[in-house]
Amino acid sequence: MSTELVVLALLMGAVTYPVRAVPILAPGIERLPPRALLYLRLVGPAVLASLAAANTLIMPTDAGTAGLHVGIEAVGVVACLVLVAWRRNLLLGLVASMALVSLARFAGIG
């Protein structure tokens, strides 16, 4: 394990902790308008979705630039989205999509 990764983890904690501590440090946050609370509730899932899309659909090409790649990973993301929308269970969607991608890679598809 590299010491650079430890520094990176500490830096990430220093950046994300204040955002997570806002409800504890600002007890009046529940008095925000409902539209603002809805927005704040959707920030986490939106960030996760954008990270999933960026890490599964954008791959480096042979020329060294970024290019669109649609493979089994994209099918896994779509399967996760469908399951989460249908069952309203993020854990189920994540586990099922990881199993789908793992089985496809094991079978030599992806």
C-alpha cells in the first residue's frame, strides 16, 4: 500500500466529512423548503449514477483519448437502474448487476 493512497484517503475524508456533518451541525436544516430538501436527498444518487456512467461507458482508446465503450458493464448499469426503479432497493440492484457482469466475464462474454 502506497503512502500516497493514505494521504488521498485522508484528504477525501476531510472533504466529505463536513458535507455529511451538516445535519448534525445545523439542526435547523429540516426547516428548509421541501424543494431544497428533495434536491439534497437526490445529490448522493446522482453522484453515484454519474460515477457509474463515467467508469463504465468511457474507456481510453488506442490513440490515448477517451471514447465511448458499450459492453457488459453498460448492461449491468442498465440492469441496476431497472431493478432499483422496479423494486426500490438499491442493494438488490447493485448485487444483481455485479452478479450479471461477473457471470458474463466468467463465461468470457465481457
